[in-house]
Amino acid sequence: MTIEIADRLIKLRKKYGYSQEELADKLGLSRQAVSKWERAEASPDTDNLICLAKLYGVSLDELLNTDDSVETIVEEQVKPGQKESSSEGIHIVDDEGNEVHIGNHHIYLKDKDGKNVEKKHILGKAEKVNILISSILGGLALITYILLGVLLGMWWNAWVVFFVPEIIASIVRCIQHKNANKFNMTFTACFVFFFVCMVAPGGLWHPMWVVFLAIPVYHSICGSINKVLGKKDEDEEYEKE
């Protein structure tokens, strides 16, 4: 936003006797948002511009009237060193062109030449919960294996219990992310294959290999459903950024 428009917003607000807090209440915003407009650090979005125009009884042309060129206005939207906020995170560019992007799950650093790129993954609450669940289940699986080995002598086949923690943890991930593609079908197929082959009399090693075909089929179906629903895998978004 240009200084000229910011000054006009200040004058109109004072003309109608509103404080920044009162104006913010009317627009359903924070006082800080109004303050940023009036310091030309941020611009009202289209909906807020329309509300301001109606509130002050002026047209959008009058509200935004400026002698600056379109190029100047565009340049003012993103100033060097200014912080941009969006639903995807916070983006900061300093005077030298170095960039920092802070998203929900990562910090992305890049210098002005596009070199020295560094990405740091941030563990969210859901991921921390999943790690805790995996750790607890892993401990239970170890105890179960030892008990089955000591009490029933199942040292040679009870090891399949170690597949279970990741399978359960992946179910939790599915629920957390509302994404069936988070389910670990690979571990599940391996568990079913080895469990059935080792438990069934005579073994079923040959016909049971077909369970592995379920892995690509399952993820293909889930991927297609996610595309229809407009969902993106978080790992893919992280790599693109």
C-alpha cells in the first residue's frame, strides 16, 4: 500500500471519529491489522476495501485514488525486508535479497543467488503425538515378543509383532490428517504375508505373495481420491517449496 492511500485511510477514520480499535471491531479484525494499513505495511484485501468504502460513504475509486503508476503500487506491496503472511506461512526477504520462509512444518532458507538453500523440518503437535504413540507401541511389541518367546518358545515367528506398532501409528496418522494415503499399506501387507505363511499348516508362501499387489493398488486409489478432493500430500508440498 502507498503512503498516500494509508494517509487517506487515517483521515477518513478520524473524520468519522473512530479509533483504530473501534474500526477493527466493526471490520472483525485486530487493531494491529488496522495499524499496519495506516503505516503502509500491509494492504486491506478486497472485502475489507469494500467494507471501508461503505463505512465511509465513498466509492472504491475515491478510497484508492492515487497518482502513482500501477508498477509503483505493485512494488509497494512487497517491500524489501517486509514480512508477508499467508495461509501457507510467513515469507521474509531482507534488503540483500536473502529469503526465509516459515511454514507449518518447515523453515526454508535461501540466499539472493538461490544458493545455500537449507530446509529444516518442524515437528508439529500431531507428529509429536504420533512419535510418542509409536514409541509406546514399540516398547509393548518388544515385551510381547519376549513373553511369547519365553512362555511359548515362539522366538522364530513371534517377531511379526514388530509390524504392529507402525500399522497402528499409521492409522492414527490417517485420522489426524484425514488422509487414507497415510496408512502404511507396505507394513500391513508384510505383516499379513508372514503371519499367514508362518501360522497356516504347511505354509502358503507361494499364493500369499499376491497380498503385495495391494500396496500399489491401495495408494493409487487413495491418490486418485485425494486429487478429486483437492488434497495434497504434505511431503510433496515440502519438497516443492
